[in-house]
Amino acid sequence: MPFNLQAKLLRVRARVPIYRLFLTIFLWFWVTAWGILAIVFLGSHFTGMRQVSAPNMYATVAPILAAEAVKAYESGGPEAFARFSQSNDDDSAKQLFLLDGFYKDVLSRRLTNDGLRVAHAAKDGQLVVLRARIAAYKFISPSGHPYILVLYLKPGMREIRDAFLGEGLPYTISLILLVTVLCFALAHHIASPIHSIQSTARRVAQGDLKARVPSTVSRRFDELSSLAKDFDSMVGRLDLLIQTQKKLLNSVSHELRSPLARINLSLALLKKRSSAESDDMFQRLDRDVARIDLLIGQLLTLSRLEAELSSAAREDLDLAQLVEAAAADGNFEAQAVGKSVSLHSPDSVIVGNADPHALRSAFENIIRNAIRFTPPGSNVLIVLEVDQSVPEPIAIVTVQDHGPGVPEDSLLAIFQPFYRVNGDVEGTEGNGLGLAIASEAIRLHRGTISAANLRPTGLEITIRLPIISATAFPGYKLSQIEHSNAI
């Protein structure tokens, strides 16, 4: 069940790329849109003249206040209304006016032009508000005389709250949904193509030169579409150049094989006819020819792996046995120079549909590279583990030496063909193809390979390969290897 939930979340994320750029764009648009809407809404609410009805507080109180004000005036004259006005001067009303039918204040006070404009706009039984500061309510007394109650208000947070959460609540909810959906769609429209281009760039960086930006991005009519097309054109050009280089190397390697075989044959014939004084020269020639033969063989192997051509029939392979055999051969070579190789592994780890020659070549190159750089008297440690905490179990093989390591900026480059680290230890000759062959062989089996420096010294190569199953000796734990085969 957790795996299914995780898979669903990954599918949702693939369709809706929730990441920093997306969230940044979404929040900027969302906040900006709400800021503009708030300014427009509040501006129209507090700057224009509008009619207010229940359940607004002022619309509910205005008829009662007007009736009491008229009653006080008609029963006691201006003095009674003045007392009534003072008794109702609170935080809600700054000043209270009562106008007669000629729009004159009963206390002969002068109104502002805005106050008169609101008073003229008031109709029978209606409350009119201007800029949330002046309100007017027209009232007909029991005696039949018209009066207009004018209030100069103090707008505050209550009015703003009522504007949004009172009668305007349905509009507020609709605006929230509309703004959120539009901002989400706009942010996705901008950020999704960038995420697609970034994902494609990562695939290209990992060596997949056939990767292209999805066509949905290229069909857009904007700058991101042009960027996607230019990116695809660049990758296509790089792919063409690299393929041309590989074909050249492959052709040269094949063409050199025949003359090299004839040179070996000629050397053998010359040895039989030469004197003893020429032995040293022939030994040098043998070594040089052997190095050229090895180089050409590695080039052909690398070309075959890059073309994803298997050198043998695919089969289910026991990785534990393969690594153990490679470690045993490495230990035999290491003992000749005062070094050793040890292995810790489970009983059986099955890799499905594997090319045994390619994997054997990969591990031999990695182990020989570690033996070459580890100092005399030290040990190369190989550990094979199984990680079953992921949906598809993987085998993890680490090869650790005690050598000088490599510069941090070269940890990726060492898997490129012919790459040599500056300042290599003397006596560690190599042509820079061993790790490149290993990398291509691991990639051919849907695996990954990486390098990391150890402390205080040493280099660790980590290989991860998807597997079918694994079997351990009794008591073997995936988190802590107890079974140890010392080679």
C-alpha cells in the first residue's frame, strides 16, 4: 500500500511539477492578483456612493436612529435633538445631522458639499453611503414631514470586514477560487516547460544524447518553445559529432587489428632468426605491441558497449559469483605486488537478462584500477549488499582502495574515455579506458556508477544494479553484512 501511494504521488508530481520555481511563480501571481483585487474592491467600496441594505449594521440601525432623532426633535425642538445627538456621539458616529424637507439642518449647522450630495441621493427608507464616511437616511415622520438623517462616520476594520465577510462573502469565496485557479494555471504554464527542459538536460548530462524536450513544449508559440528547439538542435549536433567520433575510433581499431596481427607474426619470425644480443629489443617491441593490442581491444569493447551490442547471449546471472571470481583474479594479481583483495557478499544475487562478459569486464576493470592505485601492504575491500527498501531491489557493490583519490572536480570525468587525472602516481600506467568501459557496461544493465573520495585517503567506486532476487546465509541482514568471504 505505501508503494502504491508513493507511485501515485510521483505520477501527480510528474504532471504537476511542485518545486521551488513553480511555487515562487504561483505565490507571486497569487499575492499580486489579490493585492490588485483588494485595492480595486476597497477603492470602489470606500470611494464611491452606494446604497446599503440589511444585514449591514448601519442599514439596520439607521431607521431606529432616525425615528428616535425625529421624535426627539418634534417633541422637544432643536434643544432636545441637540441633547439626543450628543448622547449618541460614540465611536460609530462622528457627528449627527437632521435635515428638514428643504435640506436645512435643524440646528442651523452647515453641511459639507459631500454631505449635501449624499442627502439629496437618499430616498424614502434607503440608506446611502459615500466613501464609507458619510451616510444619509430619509425618514417620514408620523406627522407626515420628511426628514433626512446624515451621519459622518469613522470607517475602520469593522467596515472592511463587513465588506469582505458580510454581504460580500459569496463574492469573496468566488474570487478566492477564481484567482487561485488562474494563478495555478499560469504558473504551471510557465514553469512546466522549464521543468521539462531541465529534466531533458539532466538525461543528456547522464549520457543520453537521444533525449529530446517533449513535443508539447516545442509546439508552444513563445520563447520557451524557441529555447526547447535550440536545445534539441544543440543535443542533436553533439550526438552527431560524438557518433562520428565513435565510428572513427571503431573503424580505426578494426583497421589496425589486421596489420597488428601481421606485426606479431613478423616479430615471432624475427626472434627465431635473431641473435641473443637482440633479445632486449624484441622484449621492448613485444611490450609495445601488447599495449597497442590491449588498447585496440578496449576500444572495440567500448564501441560495442556504447552501441548496446551484447558480446554474449543474455541470461540470468549470479552477481555474487561473478564478483567473487573477479575479486579472486584481482587478489592473485595483487599478491604479486604485495597487496590484497577481500570480499564481503551474500550467498546469491541474481541479475536478470545480463551480459556476463560485459559485467565481468566492468568489475575486472574497476578492481584492477583499485589495485593499481592502492599502496603496497594495503587491501582493496569489495562489499556487495542488497537494498530491498525500494520498490525494485538493487544490488550495491562498493570497491574501496587506500590510494590518493582524485580531485573532487574529476569524480565524474574519470568515467570518460581517455581521461587521466593530473599527477597520477608513478608506475600506474593506464590508457583511461577501464572505467569508461565499466560505466558503459553498467549503463547497459540499467545501473549507475559513481565515485567518491574517502577520508583520510582512498577512492570508493559504487555500482548500483537492479536485481531479481537475493539469498543470504542464515543470519545475514541487509543492513549489516555478517557473511564474509576473504579472498
